[in-house]
Amino acid sequence: MTRKTAQLYRMVMDKHVCPYGLKSRDLLERQGYRVEDHHLTTRVETDAFKEEHQVETTPQTFIDGRRIGGYTELRAYFDKPVKKEGETSYQPVIAIFAVAALMALATSWAAFGELLTMRAGEWFIAFSMCFLAVQKLQDVRSFSTMFLNYDLLARRWVPYGYVYPFAEALAGILMISGALTFISAPVALFIGTIGAVSVFKAVYVDRRELKCACVGGSSNVPLGFVSLTENLMMVVMGIWMLTKSAM
């Protein structure tokens, strides 16, 4: 059978190879196309191509003489998922909780030779807290700005938005080690309670539609169940650690 043919024009220069050009070529080949791969090797050549075809970007793909467009348009042409700008996504949260769970199981196996232990549950929450704190600490300023949209304490005392991720990281690290429970448990209980009340009021009482600051200031995760779960996990963990230390 004769393979279908596509023409691909992409930037391939000494100091720059367009990543979307490589992705376009890979996608075409996986769809069974023979790719006529045309390299645009200079800026002058690239600009001339754009002007000739009245396009603003490269790569550009042509199939049966018809211009399909760039990598995003090519994905749409093959009915592949295309992420829209500003689209909400739970992927960061799923990744964090999934990896935290696997790490907790792995640590439990290394420590006790068993996967499902009480300590594995504690580590899962502690690891999750640390991962979520790291997301916030990547850009504390952006996080604190988003946090002010709904957190009740941060609205009264703005510096709390900067303190929160450090407090969450501290509590998580101490809970992983099992040390200084008299510090980690009250910290987790305090920030978790304030956070849970704030989220519940903003989402379920005031019915506001906001982005969640739980995975950082640039996230597109909607405020609601995820953030409430994060805070309730800290509350439960704080109570459990205090109870455990008192036994």
C-alpha cells in the first residue's frame, strides 16, 4: 500500500531545533504518514516562509495540498486532545497524590517489609504536604496573591500567605521523621483548620468560583474539593499525631 504523505516545514538551525517541529514529525509518523521533512535553516528563510504562507509561526504541516497548521492544529486534525489556554486541570494534584502514595508504600516496605501499615498512611499525608508546599514555594509571591482571594486569616494578616507554605513544609518534614510532634501537630492542625473553614466558606457558602492556590500561584485547579481535602488531611494528621504522642 502507498503510504500517505505529508509536508512538514520546521526550524532546524545550528543553535535551535524547534521542539514542536519534532513533535509534529513524530505525530505524523505515528499516524502512518511518510513525512517530507523541509528544514528552515536560517531566520531569513523562516521569515520568507511565513510571509509566503501568511502564517505567524512554524512548524507548518500540509496534507493533500491543504495547510493544516502548527502542532496544536495537527493534533486537532487527528482528533487528539488539545489543551485550551487557561483550561482547568486536576493533573498536578493527581500526580502529587499518586507519587506521594507510592513513596509512602515504598518507604513502608523498606522500613517494615510490608506495604499497608499505619505508618504508610502517615507518610502519605506527610509526603503530600511536602509536595504541595514545594509547589507553593516555587513562587511564594504568586501563591500569596491567589491565597488572599479566599483565606480568612491571610485577609486579616497578609504575611500569613508567605508563612503558610513554610509552615506546611515544616510540619510535613517533621511528620515524616516522627520528631518534634509538639511542633508539627499543632502547626498542621492550625493551618489545616483555618484553610478548611476558609475554603468551605468561599466555595460552599459564598458560592464563589476561584482557582485553588493549593498547588501554587500559577495553577488552574478550581478551588473546592481538592483544597478542602488538603486541609482536612492536615487536621486529621494533626489530631492523630497529638493523640498518638499522648498514648
